[in-house]
Amino acid sequence: MEALQEEEEYNWREVRLPSLIPIVPEPELERETGERRRGRNILVAVDHGPNSKHALNWALIHLCRLADTVHLVHAVSSVKNDVVYETSQVLMENLAVEAFQVAMVSSVARIVEGDPGKVICKEAERLKPAAVVMGTRGRSLVQSVLQGSVSEYCFHHCKAAPVIVVPGKDAGDTSLVAWN
């Protein structure tokens, strides 16, 4: 029998996304019913690397629908550090604008303090998204076992939603959206 673990508390800060994104009324989807009409929550784990950007692009092009909401989650060492927060906020703002431009989906951004794998799994538990999308560095099996991998951790520990691990650009699938 597994011992119950106390719920770890973690710090987070919501990101105020730019007002450049127009307030769009709910899409009129008369023909659609149920989940397609309400939209889904899709969690995308992001960082400052090109592989997470590629994963977001993949999700926007292949997974998102008009009524969906993309939840951007970025794990940092400290949310109280203003430099880290401001840098992460700029990243989230740019990704939210791009999400609207590419797929016309609304975005919610959250910067969370803690270990990236655990934070992503906690956010998935909280949101109950349709999918958790993240990139991978493309390490070999030996490297990921020895050094650890956030995507591997989430793949094994995230029970709230299916985890989609998008290989990096080096795997042969080039991004359809330019990285600025």
C-alpha cells in the first residue's frame, strides 16, 4: 500500500497577456455540440528553447480548434525574482499573440515555481486538459536515463491527460511558423 504524500504547495503567478489580442466573442458554432462547441483546454509546457516553440507550433497547427484555450505553463526557479518573471512574461506574451495569429485561440499563461516535471503534472491535474503538449531535446535513450528528462517524467507521471511529446526540428519535421 502506497503511503499518502502531503500536497506540496507551490508558488505561481498569472501572466497578464497583452491587450493587443482583440476580445473575440464566443465563436458561433450552431452545428457543433458538446465538447467541440465548448472548446477544450490544451496545456502546452514552454521554455525559452526552440523545441518548446516547435511543440507549441505543432499544437496550434495540428491539435487546436477555434473554441479551444491554450494554457501556457512555464516552470522557473523563483517567481519572486523580478528579472526571471519579466523575461518569462515577455516570452508568454509573444507566444499568446502568436497563438491567436496562427490558430485564433485564446491563451492563458501561468509561470510556476518548482521542478518542471512536477509542476506540469500538477497543472494538468488542476486543469484536466484534453492534452499536455511538450517538446523534447531529442537526447538518446542513455542520455535521458542518466540525466533525466522532463518529457519522460511527465509521460510516466501525468495521469490527468495524454502527454504528447513533439520531437524537435532536428527530427525532420520543420515548423510551419517562423521563429523570430
